Amino acid sequence: MAIKNILVAFNGTQSSEAAVSAAVLMHKKYNCHVTGILVHSGQREQLSANSWVPENVRETITAKVKEMEETVHDQFIAFAGNDIAADQVHWISLFGNADATVASYARMYDLTVVGRYDAIHGQEHLELHPEAIALKSGRPVLVVPRGHHPGQIRETAVVAWDGRRAAARAVMDAMQLLETKQKVSVVSVSDGTLRDALEGIDIKTALTRHGIDVARVKKPQSKQKTAQDILQHCEDVSAGLLVMGAYEHSPFRERIFGCNTHYILKNAQLPVLIAH
């Protein structure tokens, strides 16, 4: 089954613009619907708890929030509208916690596309955290780096494989994409975390049975971080997509003690599909 329904979390930042660009390319390949979503917890909705606010102040705040919503919507359409038929591009704008609300909507879509985290000073309520959305939604999230606007999709994908639960979940969640790739490189780094293959089947066999052209690569650990080795392999094979599991430990523990997920999402120069 091909990708047919994509959600794009859009807040007007450079990273979210890159997310729309990625979604447009996927639309051209899969002929899928693309829905942009803006979630904010602006001042207008908070006024109901403050009945003492003068009416003229309410009107001013409401007008400014509406202006912001329209500006972000126009920005989304500028990136997506010219390339997607009117009946296949959609827009949702609503009040709420950005990460939690996007995560709830993500459960209704084949894939959610989110730009790499961008800080928005003075408007933190608009900020999006891709890892949190993946963790809360239980759905795959494609994280697109800031400034990533290729003219076409690169048809080689890399799977970061250690045999653990999160990696297996990511592969299964990405199968609709992997089945359409010209080549998939499954890379493991011998850093002590790689699980032994099961008797009678391994990851290469499992993917090959889906008609995927698979190359299995096992790399010795270098002096670099495992995450650096994975990103270097992506560069070596000119990959257009990296698929990986997110957070085998808690996000706090992983950030403190070092984390492949966090490092890759911060430094990757290609879209990364994460699942938890």
C-alpha cells in the first residue's frame, strides 16, 4: 500500500518550510494528499479565563492572532499550493499544545513530516519537537533538516539496524517508503549494541521478501560516535532517507549520556524517519 495521506506540521520556520518541500516531492511521487497543520496556544484562547480584559484589547489580540494564522497559512500555500491540486492540499489551524495536538492528528495519517527543531523566540508556543511527536503519537515521523530543498527524491535509503525493538518498529513503519526505493542499505555498527540475527531469518531476508534490493553493511566501530559512522555511510551511498528507531532509553537519559537519535537529528543533512 502506497503513501496516500501526509500530515505536515507547519509553523512558518525555515525547518517547516523544508518539511513542506519534502511533502511536495512525496506528493509528486505518490500522488498523496498533503495536510498542513498549525497548532498554537496564543493569547486569544487564554482570554476566556480573564473576563476582566477590556473588549477593545480582546479585539486587538484576536485580530493579531488571526493575522498570524493567515500569514502562516499563506506561507504554507506558497510552498505547497502551486504543486498540489486544490482537492489534495488541506489546512488545519487550531488552538492547543503544539506537540501533543500534532501527535494526536498524526495517528490519522500515513506519515507526519516535521522540520528539525527551530527555536522561535517570543513565540515558544509555536515550537515543534519532532522526537516528542514521535514518542506521543506512536506513528512514524519524518524529520527534515533546515534548508533541505532538493529538486527530487534520492532513491537510496539507509536503515540503521541494531536488532532492537525501536529499529524494528521504524523499519515496519517505513515499509511503504522502502518498497519504492531503488536501493536500501542496512547498516550496523559493531559498537556492542548489535543483536545477533535470528536463526532462519535476518533483516536482509525480511526486506528482500518485500521485493526490496538490499545491501547489508556491517561496519567496525571507528573512533567516532556510532551516529557519526551512520551519517558518514549515508553520505557515502548518497542516501535520500535514513530510517532509525528513536530512544531505547528515556529522552532525558539519552541526552545526558549521549544519544544516536539526538545527535543524528541535530546533524543529519538528509530526512530521517524515526519511530518509537
